[in-house]
Amino acid sequence: MSDSRAQALAYVQRHLADFEAALGELIAIPSISTDPAHKDDMRRAAQWLADRLQRLGAQRVALFDEGVHPLVFGELRAERDDAPTVLVYGHYDVQPAEPLDPWETPPFELVRRGDMLYARGVADMKGQVMAALAAVEAVRAAGQPVHFKFLFEGEEEIGSPGVARVLEAHADDFAAAFCLNPDAGMHDRDMPSITYALRGLAYFELWVSGPSHDLHSGLYGGAIHNPAQALAELIAGMHDAQGRVTLPGFYDAVRPLSDEERQRLAQVPFDDEAFLQQAGAPGLWGEPDYSVYERTTARPTVEVNGLLAGFTGEGSKTIIPARAMAKISMRLVADQTPEHAAASLRRYLEQHAPPTVRWELVEMVGAPPAYVDMHAPQVQALAQALQAVWQREPLYVRGGGTIPIVAELQRRGIPSVLTGFALPGANAHGPNENLHRPTWQKGIQALVHFFYNL
Amino acid sequence: MSDSRAQALAYVQRHLADFEAALGELIAIPSISTDPAHKDDMRRAAQWLADRLQRLGAQRVALFDEGVHPLVFGELRAERDDAPTVLVYGHYDVQPAEPLDPWETPPFELVRRGDMLYARGVADMKGQVMAALAAVEAVRAAGQPVHFKFLFEGEEEIGSPGVARVLEAHADDFAAAFCLNPDAGMHDRDMPSITYALRGLAYFELWVSGPSHDLHSGLYGGAIHNPAQALAELIAGMHDAQGRVTLPGFYDAVRPLSDEERQRLAQVPFDDEAFLQQAGAPGLWGEPDYSVYERTTARPTVEVNGLLAGFTGEGSKTIIPARAMAKISMRLVADQTPEHAAASLRRYLEQHAPPTVRWELVEMVGAPPAYVDMHAPQVQALAQALQAVWQREPLYVRGGGTIPIVAELQRRGIPSVLTGFALPGANAHGPNENLHRPTWQKGIQALVHFFYNL
């Protein structure tokens, strides 16, 4: 072990109480992004982070105000000019604490009971932010191996509506080789994990129209193509009987799962029965060649999010509706893009929409899928770091959802590696949110290792 | 020509002015069924008709109040006890006159200009009611060949919500061999017509559900069957590529069109281009083996009247909706029944709904199709009557819609023969509603012939 690494790890051990105290300060600021009454608290929390970065010796610290809440930027350069740049991501906003009754201790007070720390945001994600800052402080003290940049947003819990604007306005500031995002969790205190891929998103409104106005079905029924029926026919044709998407070229850009990757994914604890029970559906569905976990994380989908046509009130009205609308979204995987997905849907409609109706496809939000090869140096650096602390290989995990900041950074050429130290049962967003203190402390050590492994 | 018939026709000629004056009295009562402010006028109009029947010598006259507005019942027996019973149908309610500006003369005043009579309800259908009463008066004076019963409702313009209740409460009173319904129109002043068939109706809500709650499409998409998609798949499968209904047994009870019937239907003026233009759709659609007129009148259909699922507001929401709903209706033709149609749909769902979703079919309103064979004695009696006056064979017409009173009587074993003397351009429901006076007078004569032909 290098001297610096050993010194940094020792620094962590000596300062654990300080880190926990600092976390307590951050926790005490009720930075609830959803609640306008806490607007000042949002700025206080941002300022607290900016001060912390300043104390670490940051060359630059700034609060950017192009978004909804301040976004904290900071830069902490290593001595070696040609060191790689790591963008450390975090969000300082939290969910409201309500309902308050079930809380056993005040939500905005960091309370330790046994091995657990309790407070709103302790898991999601002020604890993770503090773990990253602690590791940075330690490596800073012992000999900083990489340049750090920081991006602490205050909008994660409201969908990051303003973050893209900030990144656009300060693109050069945020330039980095990759982003460390400790906002993911662990499957178990003994199972460190790395989320190396997330699905992207493409969202559409599909309008099918026919008659210029709602028609009397008695007078026109049988000789005019019903737009609601035509829409249903188009939607039905988007999947085959096995649940595969039939849009032309839809899968062309999909990076196939390697045998190794599938083996890794098979190690991720995933309970099909529990999944089905949580969904409450009568059965599983989808591409037979893939496991449920793969279907929901490593395979792209086409979903109908909403349908609206004609008369939907109480009772009966006998019309052929003039038009019908479907909200359609896709979850995308590497190396699909929202643009490619839209073209695929458009080609399908051009080929299959009958001449008896008109159609219009409105492209709404899109986000690219996120993917870092598990053999990429950053992923391996993190894997070895986690292994050094937990004495076992981490799980390689894919997420099925889309995280706006990850998609936005990906769009700007900055891949994210996600990890985190919150356990199942951490009750993020719920009462008695908690963090397993020994796991958190291990997390700090792992991040130290990570920075030296880069 | 029999003496009685000749006398009755002469009676009509002598009393045309009286009939027109009587029509003027009925017109002057603004019996607008949709407007609660005219509730008293509704009763006045009903009473006017009851008085008229009394004057004709009716053995029984009654206003039945089980519905929304009074329903006038009357019975006028022939001398010959074994004469058949004709139920004469009419509705005394009218649409509002608004907007008043375009009216050239006051809507509730019968005004004659040239060959035309103008007033609200003169075509739809006080003029037709008066034609029937005039013919009845004439045959009554000359020797009544059939028993008459009368059913004058005041709810036609509001969908006859209470008529079934009245018929149920007084089923014996309304017993008749068939019903004469003069609420249909003519294609041209030289083209008398008989509507011998109407389509029936079956109306459903189809619910498809899966998850117990809306699911996050990022977490579940790909492994849970989307209920909106499943609904679309079920709807899509209800027609083949040619627009034929695929529900098992759906067409089994459909009475095939005979060559003669198709020849008759082909004589009905029907302009496909004008039809398409009125619909405003990009093209015609439907069963290729049938003309547009046949498709919309003589063939049964399955229509989607409404669709509702998931998120339909502005913007995007990435959910797998817990459930999806379609309003589905069918137009039925003889000898289908709503019960048979529902069973057919249910069988389809049992066969095709996948085990990955649940479904529920709610049966709503149903009305049987109406059909009288064009060779039936009543139809031929009417055809000969029209031919006697117009010197040409009538058109044999089918209607694509469902008329509640016709369906209700059909359900009670009383078939209806529809005819009428309003011309295209009569502006029923619009301003300057009108009736061609010579055609109306011919209509009275034709009904006299009809009664003697029975």
C-alpha cells in the first residue's frame, strides 16, 4: 500500500467523529426542495457545502443560480497537473419529513442508536455526500491523486428541472473524465455494488385522427375507420406475441449482453416472486430469453403510459371519436439513443399506419441510456476499492430507471459510476430514515481506495 | 276502389284546410322536452292530442305519467272485432327553436309560403302526427278497417328515457300487431320510402387490469404486461385486416342480404363521396364485400367509443397504468340480439385475453335490431299505398342507427314500419324547419290507402 493511501485511511479512522459531526450539521438544515417555505434552507445547505469545499482548499467554489435551487460547484486540483478529473456528484435536497408521527427522533437531528444513524437525508443522500467529502478530505491531507470537481444539486427530489440549464451555462467548469455518483445503494451490508448502467428514456404522444369531428356510430359505423381502433391496432403491432418490440431497427443499436455480463447480473439478488408480488400483477411477462432482472434493466421497452379517446364518462355515448391519443415511452439501453428510438417508431408508423387515418407523433422528453463498461478503468478502480474494504467482489448492477443528472452528464460525454452505502430498509423518503454507521465508515474508506486506484 | 276508401280519400280532400288548422294549433304549443321551463307546455300538447283522440271517438284515452313527460295513449276500435290492431306512433315534443335569429317567421307559428309550411316541429314530427291523425279521421268517417291504438310520447328528443317504464306498466294496453312510425323521411318528393330495418345496440365497458397500482416503468417495464397495451391488443384483434369482426360467432345470427334486398338497397340514393366528405376522414373503410350504404345500415359493427388509461395530462409521466378502459359498442342487425353479441364478445375475451392481465366486461345498454321483412303484409300494404299516390314503387331503406321506441317495441314483439313525408332540407332541429305541403297532403292520402290495404 502506498504511503499516501495508508495515511489517508488512517486519517479517516482518526476523524470519523468529525465527519459524523459535520454530517450532523448538514442534516440539521431542513433543505426540503419541494417546499417553498424552505427556500432559505436550501441556500443555507448549499452555502454549508460551499464553505466545506472552501475549507478543503478548493481553488474555486461557486453557487450557480440558473436552476430552481442553488447548484454548488467546486474545484480542488491535485498537485500533478495531468491527473484525471473526477466529478463528485451529490444532492443536498431531501424529501419532506411528514408524516412526523412515526419518527422516533426529530427528523432533522442526527441521532445514533446502536449501529444506526437516524435522520431525514442520512441515507438519501447527505450521508453519501459526507462520505465523499470525508474521503476527499483524507486524500487531500495525505496527497491528492486526482483533480476533484464537485456538483451538488438541490433539485434531485423534484426531478432536477434546472440542472441542465446550469450545466449548459457552465459546461467548461464541469468538464471531467467521469462522475462518481454515490446515490445508489447496497443489497446487503456484505454486498457492495456498482451500478454501471441505467436505462434512458424517450417519450412520445401519438395522435391518430380520422373524421373531422366525433361521428354518430349509427350513421358512420362500418364505413369509417375508428381512430381509437386504429390506434389500438398500431399499439398492438408494436410487440410480438413474445413481448419483443417489433419497431424496425429498434434493437439494432442495443449492445448485446456478454456471457460474463449475464453471469454478473445473475449474481445480483433478485426475487422474481417478490417482484411480482410488489407489482400485484397476475403473472410475469416479457422477452422469454431474458431473466426478469435483465428485462427490467438491460433490455429496452416500449410502454403505453396513457390512453385517451372519445367518451370516457359515466354511461354510454355512441360515437366514433375524431381522434385518439396514446402516451408512449421507451426505456432505452446502450447504445440506443432517443433520436434513434424516435426514428424507429416513426418508421413503424410510416409502414403500418393505414391510409384510412392520419397520425402525428410528438417527441417529448428524451434521455440517453447510461453505460460504463464493467472493464473500464474507473469501474475496476471502484471494484477493487470495494473489494479492499469488504473482502469480496462487488455486485455489478444495472438500473432500470433513468436518473436525470446521469443522463444529462452522459449527454455531455461524462459517464457516471454509481455506488452508495445505504442498505435496504434505509427508508429513504419515509420515516426513521437510517444509515448503518459501520457500512458508512467502510464506504469512506472504499472511496479513499477508489481515488488512489484511479 | 272500395267505397270506403274512395269516401275517405274524398274526406281528406275536403278537410285539408281543417287538418292544416289543427296542425297550426299543435305547432303553437312550444312543447320543448329538453327545457324544464316548458313542462306545462308538454302537458298542454299531450292534452291537445288526447282531446283530439276523444273527438275522433276513442273508446279510451289516457295520459300515462310513469315517464319524464306525459305519454298519450288512445284506442279507437273498428266495428269488425277481428280487425288487426295498428299502433300509431308519434312524438309531440320538439327541439328548442334557438338560435332564433335565422328564423324568417316565428318558430311556433305555422306559416305557409308558397308550397312550404314553416314551423318548429312541422317536419319532426308534429306534421307527421297530424298526417296520421288526419288519415285516421278520414277512415273513421268512411268506415274504419283496423283497430287503432296510439302512442304519442314527449321524450323522443331527449332519448325516450321513460318510455320503457310506461310500456312496462301498461303492456296490455299497447298490444298490437305492428306499429306505424311516420318519423322517417323521404329522399325526394318523388321518392316515397319505407324504413324496414334499423340497427340495434349493445354497449360495454371493457376493463383490463394488471398491477395493483400504477407502476414505475423504469422499475417494472419489460417484465409486467402493460394493461393499456393488453387492452390495445384485445381491441386490435376484434377486426381482421379487411374490417370484418372476428368475435367468435358474431355473424352467426346475421340474416344474410338476399339478392333482391341488395338490389333494393342499391336503388337508395347514397353518395359515397358526400358521405366521406361529411365524415371528414381520409378514406372509406370497412368490409369490402358490402357497399358503404350496406356497411352502415345492414352490417353489424364493433366500435371503440372511448379509451382511458394512465396518464393523459400535459407532459410526461412514466407509468405502467394499473388498468385501462375501453367503451365498446356494437351496432347489431337482425337476427342478432344484445345478449348474443355480449356472449360473442365474452367468448372472444375468454379465448384471447392473456393470463398476464385480468379483465372485466360490463354490459351496459342494449337494444335489439329492428327488422320487418320487405315481403311482410304490412310492408307490402304500405308499399302499395305509397305507390297508389306517387305512382312509383317506394324505396326500401335501412337505417344505421337505433331508435329507442322502435327497439323497445321490437323487444315487446311489436315490429315497426317506418315512413314519413319530410324531405331532405327540412331542417329538423334547425331554423326554418319546413314541410312540403303537397307531399304532406299526399302522405295523408297514402296513409288512408295503407289502412285500407291492411
